[in-house]
Amino acid sequence: MLKIKFLSLKRQIDALILIFPNLFSLIFGALAKFMFCKGRSFPICALLMIYTSLTIIRKLPSNKKLQTVFINGLLFGIGYFGSSLYWVSESFYCVGLNKFAYPAVIFLTLYLSLYFGLTFLSAILFSRSRLELVFLFPVFWVCFEYIRGFMFTGFPWNLIGYTSYDIPYFAQIADSIGAYGVSFIFVLFISFMTYKKTFIFGILGFGITVFYGYYKINYFTDYLHPGKDY
């Protein structure tokens, strides 16, 4: 009975997302901002964000699908960067370039959003099944994160991997795979959790990563504890 209710709720959510895909892309892109805030809200925001993205990529009607998926990726990026980089305008006020403040933020947001549009587009172009999609979406996500990190002098801000800063046990894996690696496994595990055939692997992936972090913090003798004098 519980499973039937869950499936019914899932279908209703999917239907709602597909009725208003542009709105949901923009909203959940903006909600991703809270993943960078303290308060441990990132797992819920991440699951909603990735699930919505994959649903839009996978289930949108075939008529002009590539164009529609790209636009939804662009809108996701506008919500994501617009809500988290608005403060850049303050730097223009500090140097007396007031009239350039908001145009610069708008231009920067639109430019950076192109990378999410290309992420969504690449995912639908190269995946032939849902299983391939949950593998390839994280690959393209981190590839375009890396590209925007050096393209036109680079802008490697707001990598999704940075959201783990407030989850010490998860963040420790960065010492082996770096910020881009954290971005990749983060999106990969969340993507796995949106599909029943790979759900258990997403849970196991998070569990192994947290166990590694627990070991590094509590048993690795060379770990430097903040605030301790050496």
C-alpha cells in the first residue's frame, strides 16, 4: 500500500514538472543556492534539483525536444547563478561603476547559464536509456564545470562540490579527487538515487564516502584539527 501511494505521488510530481518544466527549472535552480548555506539543507535541495533535471531531460515530449531541453538547462542556470551571484553587483558600487552593476550580473548569469544548457543538451544527445542518463548526466555536469573553470580566463565559482564544505565527513574525499571529483560523485550518487535500479548504489556511494571521511578525521594521525596549535 505504501509503495502504491509513493508511486502515485511520484507520477503526480512528474506530471506537474512536465506541465511547467520552465518554471520548475528556474525554481529548483534558484533553490540550489541553499545548498551553499549552513544548515545541512543540501541533501534535500540536491535530490529535488537533480530529480527535476533528469525528469525534464528524460520525459519531455519529443517535439523540439533538444531545443526545449537546452532552454530548460539555461533556465536552471539562470536560477542557480542568478540567486547565488547577485552580490557581485556590490563590487561595482565599491569602485564607482554603479551603472554597470546589474548589467554585469545579468550578463555573467546568462553566460554561465549556457554551460547548464549544454549539460542538459549533451545528456539527452548521448544517452539512449534512463540507465545511461544517470551515468552520463554527472559526467557532462562536471565536464562543463571544468570547462567554465578556464574558458575566457575561467570562472570556477559555485562548483556543486563546494556544497559539501559543511559536511566534514563527506568533504574529506576532496583530498584524493579534488573539488571537481567531489562534484562528480555528488551528482552521480544523487542521480543514482533518482532511479530504482541504481538507488542502492547511490546510498552505498554516500555511505562509503562518509566512512572514508570518518576514518580520516578520527583515525588518520596527520589530520590537522582546526584551532589546534602544532
